[in-house]
Amino acid sequence: LQAVKQNCISLQYADEILKKDKDVVLQAIKQNSNALQHADEGLKKDKDVVLQAVKQNGNALEFVDEVLRRDKNVVLEAILKTPEALKFAEPPLNQDPQLLIKAGLWDEDHDTNKN
């Protein structure tokens, strides 16, 4: 854990047991959200872990399990931090008018859900 606190890249070379340890992975993500890519697949499905990563860097969405890349709240958090992260969202969210507007890719006039 100490190595991960000092250098998140350590997670890449860590034992598989550490890559499955939520506390270790969360520490690594605090250092660098891209550490998520080296976490165990199970933690890439953990909404708490994923939200911490995408709130720090929306592009971490690239490493998230596809089920959470279909979660509108997760995608919204990612694009609020990094608008271009929308490209990592799964269909149909990557074409969702509200998310396109939030990402700054459409203006309000394109919102088809407006009254």
C-alpha cells in the first residue's frame, strides 16, 4: 500500500491480490485516476471506485466496465470533468442529447426533450 501511495504506477506491477483490494486501488486512483486501468476487473464494476476515478479525470471512463459506461450518472460525472470522455460512453448514452449538451457538443436548441 505504501508503494501505491507514493507511485500509482506501482499498481501496474502489483500482485493480483493488491489489484483486487479496494483500499489499495482507491489510494492509487487518488494519486492518478489512470491507475484504474490496472485494477482488477471486479473493481472496474464497482461504482464507488469508478466514480472516484471519473470525478478526478473523466477519461478514466475508458477503463470502466461497459455496464457502468451505460450508467448515465457515471457518464455525466465523467463529462462534467472531461467533456470529451463522452466518446467512451456506451450506446445509446454516447448520443444522448442531454449528455451532448452537458459535454458542450450541442447547444440547448438541440435538446429534443425540451417543452
